[in-house]
Amino acid sequence: MTTPLTIVANIEAKADKIEFIKTALLKLIEPTRLEEGCIQYDLHQDNNNPALFTFIETWATPALLQAHLNSPHLKMYVQVSEGAVVDFKLNELTKIA
């Protein structure tokens, strides 16, 4: 049995693009939650830094995560957000306890 993969993705928007990025990220929720293997896909906004957004995701397998990363809606987000994001960091985690 494959252990589900947890993803923590941090996206920091430029100060003048916070609402633009928030709107673009919110558009990812519905189609992603319908994808095969998506167990959890939750978007958070930092209470002290509104430019910082964090996705907490759980995927059934690494292959299904890869399919998500290649999905049309994610590719569209990457295109529209170009130049509006200061930093992007993705951590892949495996639950150990």
C-alpha cells in the first residue's frame, strides 16, 4: 500500500498583487478537489502576512500529484501569476506518526 503524500506549498504574492493571486489560487480549488487522488486541498492565508498563502494538500500517490502538477488549470495559474509572485516553495512530506 502506498503512503499518501502531503504537500505544503507556500506562495508569496507581491504586495500589490495579493488580491489578484488570492483570486487565482481560489480558482484552483474546485477543479483540483475533483482530480483523481486528491484527498485534501486546502488554501490558507497567513494572519500576519496577507501576501503569504499556503496550500495543505494530500495526494494518494506521487504519480497522482504529478498528474495534478501537469493539469491544465495549474498550468493556467502558472501563466497568469507570472510576475505577481515573490516566492514559491513546495515541500513534499510523508506522515511518520
